[in-house]
Amino acid sequence: MVKQQQSHIVIVTYPAKGHINPALQFAIRLIRLGVNVTFFTTVSAHRRRMIKSPPPNGLSFASFSDGYDDRVVPEDDRVKRLDQLKRNGSKALADLIVSTANKQHIVYTLLLPWAADVARELHLPSTLLWIQPAMVLDIYYYYFNGFANVIRNDNNDDYPSSSIKLPGLPLFTSRDLPSFLLASNTHASVLPIFQAHFEALEKESNPRVLVNTFDALEPEALKAIEKFNLQQSHYVIVTYPAQGHINPALQFAERLIRLGVHVTFFTTIGAHHRSMIKSPPPDGLSFATFSDGYDDGVVPVDDRDKQWDQLKRNGSKALADLIVSTANKQCIVYTMLLHWAADVARELHLPSVLLWIQPAMVLDICYYYYNGFADVVGNDSDDRPSCSIQLPGMPLLLATCDLPSFLLDAFAHPIFQAQIEALEKESIPRVLVNTFDALEPEALKAFEKLNL
């Protein structure tokens, strides 16, 4: 069974103002995209009024105890507090995720590398929200990857202007170092936690880091570590070459761009030749094309099956080439009829999302049709356009005239079945649906597996 709900992200933050404020700002940006966010931090952060303003709609809070709910942590308890933060936080976070459906992603701030371990154990993706500049991330990375002696030898409190050179970075001085790396550092217990952050990222096949910067401010720092994609987030949207697919996909691309994401819009040459994309693209949107063999955009009716085959074969290769040749592709979003895009994403270890451009009810009907209810739909649809059909979780009896035309015998095509099968292959299937909660509440609750 499949559950369809609004996208949901858990943000786990260290209980300090300098962590909570940027995490809240990020949460608000996600909410503007229609994402529900659970903000997860300690009881003490709430009792010390670190979160003051009323939450916007879509933001909820969950808390756990680190053993210091009512008081400031004494200096000699710092190590003990970090241990309890990890032990209690890991258990509480796992319980939160297990107990509540549709948790799709964990975002965590500095000093909480254990949140990535919890995500991995529960087969969820995770992202480090690095609340400092990219240069600081680079320095820590090199410190824990073979350059500790270089940094320590050139790091002398008596000579704060001495120069330090690290790969891919401009020269900087010891006074530019994070305080935790200075010889005068009195918080030795924190350094192993920073090291644990990089160890957690090394365990990921596609490590994700969001950095508090922008490309033009730190161009060298954002490119210094090739294995971490620290440049602007980049999505590829793959769309079927029809106006009814291209328009909603372009609308979604524009919403992503407003979040600071760069989008590559990928469709056939025929779609461009037929002027299906008319308005000039906004900044942050680029285009890539491939040939399906019908570059003039006209497909004869008796060539439909041939076009499906060429669309899949040519599109799969072109999409794989695009992703391999261009850095920092983080997610593939694809519209209906292009289930092969999910296969390409899986082969290249990238997440994928189906952009379902029809109502949630249509997806429900398709799912049930291909999962044991084909006879119910087919038997009740023959020559009786007003007969009633009952499917699990559907609010009312459906009439045959309510069925999608492509499920009727005259129009049935295996490509729709392949669409559902592609989702079944995913451990965390992701679907964005053209609807909202109040419009189709029953349809969005009909499934228990698919996160919409």
C-alpha cells in the first residue's frame, strides 16, 4: 500500500542561537515550497526562549531532553552534555521518524553528526546544513584529511598573520582559522565531533551539504573539494514533449529557482521546434535536448510505439551523458510517461522524483489498477459509463466515466504500468502531485507507502 502526503523534512539543530536562527530561516524557505517541516531540538532551547516568534503554518516542533532542561551547562559538563545529546537525541530522533509517517529527509546542523547515522539506519537521505562559510568547511576538511600538520605548524598565536596554503584555496593567515583549530583552543572535546562530521559524509555515496554562502562570494572555496557538491543546488527536470507536461514542469522549475536552485530543463528537440517553450527562461534555468527521431515534433499515429521506444533509448543515454558531464546534479525530476528517467537516476546513485501532473485520485486509480484491481475496473467499465466502482480508500463510488482514458481497453498501454513499477523499485518513492491537501484529503491518504 502507498501513502500520499505532503513532503515532510525533519530539521535537527544544536540548541544554540547561532544554529537555531539559520535553521529556522531554512525551514521557512522550505515551507514556502509547500513542504511540511518538523523542527527538532532540545527542551532547553524552548525553555530558554531561543525560538520566540510563532511558527508559520507547516512548521511543527518536537523536542528531547539532553539532561539540562532548566539550566545552563557548566563548563566542566561540556563533554558529558555532548555524550547525552548524542545518546538521547539519536533515540528520540529515531522514535520520531518511526512513529510519524512520511518523513522523507533529515537536515542537521553542526555538532550533530549522529543525525546522519540515524538517517542511514532508517534508509532516509540526510543533508548537513553547514551554517558557516564554505572556506571554513574546506579548512576543517583538509585538517582531518592529511593537512593537520601544515595547519598546526603555520598556526602560531604569536604570529597571527603567517600564511597558510591549502589545495584549491587562496592564501589565508592563521588569524582566519576557526577558533577550534587555534593553538589556544580550550574546547578540545569539540574537534572529534567535527571529525565525525566528515566521517559521516564519507559514508554517503552522494554527500549533501548546504553552505551559508553564494557562488560569487566564495568561488574557489566552493570548488576546492570535488567530492562535496558545494556549488548551487542543481536539478534536472525531464519532461515528456507535450504542452500539458511542459507547462506544469516549467511552473515547478520556476518555484525551485526562487529557492536558489539551478534547473536544467531536459526534453526533446521536437518540443523546441514546435515552440512549446515560448517565454524567455528566467536566470537559473537552462535547457538541454535530445532527439527522439521526430525532431519536427510531429509523430504519426501508427508510429506511437516506435516513438516510445526511441524516447526511452535515446533519452536514457542522453540523460546519463548530461549528468555524467556536468557536476553537481543532485536530483532528477521527471514527468509522466518517462519512467526510464528513474532507472537512470538509480544507476547513477541520484534521487529521483515523479512529477505527477494529474490529480492524486488518478494516481490512486492507476496504482490499484496495476495492483490487483484491473478486473474490478475492467469488468465494471464495459459499455456502462455510469456504473459504480469501489476501490480501497476512495471517498465515493467511482463511475466508469471518471476513469482515466488510458486505463480503458481501447487505450491501455504498458508504459503506465511501468510507471507504477518504477516507483515500487524505490526504497523511498517520491511523488509530487498536482493537488493540495484540502482538495483531495481522501485520495492523499489512500496509500501507506508512496510519499506524496
